[in-house]
Amino acid sequence: SSGINAEYGGGLTGVVLANSSLDLVLHDTYYVVAHFHYVLRIGAVFALLAGFVNWFPLITGLTLNPMLLKTQFLVIFIGVNLTFFPIHFLGLAGMPRRYSDFPDFYIGFNFLARIGSIISIFSVVLLLYLV
């Protein structure tokens, strides 16, 4: 499920950025930030977490609660998508990268991204509880 999401999320936004005229317009916007984080967070970090969940019982001999692991995956999946999906719209609206402040026009999508990051933090705490 997360591999499919990384492919469509990161893959489709990568196709958009492969278009040189669109890449020129979107290069210094949050669209690139969202694409980069979709590819890394969902592709790489989810793979690392899957490896950890797979190998932890084999190395330690301790089993993890499968129901809580599925809950943790669902929570982090929702949190990551709620964090990075709205950032694409910020980039398409022209919000530039590397600015410490932003106009109030962008507050809605920034708020959604903030809520998603809080949900992601909660899922990491849940994973630490499981271990």
C-alpha cells in the first residue's frame, strides 16, 4: 500500500517536474519540497520501518503486537499524506521555498500540513511504545 502511494505520489509529481517548462516555474516552490519528501519519506522511511518491524522479532526474539503495528502504520500513513499532499497545492499556488514567513493566503494548507506532522509524531511515539 505505501509502495503504491510512493509510486503515484512521488512518481506522478516527478513526471510533472520532468517537464522542463513546468520545472522552471515550479523549481523554487513548495511543489519540489513536497515531491522530494513524498519520495524520501514514503519510499525510503516506510521501507526502513518495514524492515525494522520484520527484523526486530527475529533479532530480539520478542514479538510485536500485530494489531497495534497495523494501527501504527495506518496512523503514520495518514499523517505523512496529510503533511505532504497539501504542500503540492502550496507549490502550485506559488509559495516559494526558503522563506521564514508566508502570506495568510497559504494558512489553510500550512495548517493541514502541521496537523499531519503532529499525527506523524504521534505514530512514532506509538512505534516506540510498541518496541
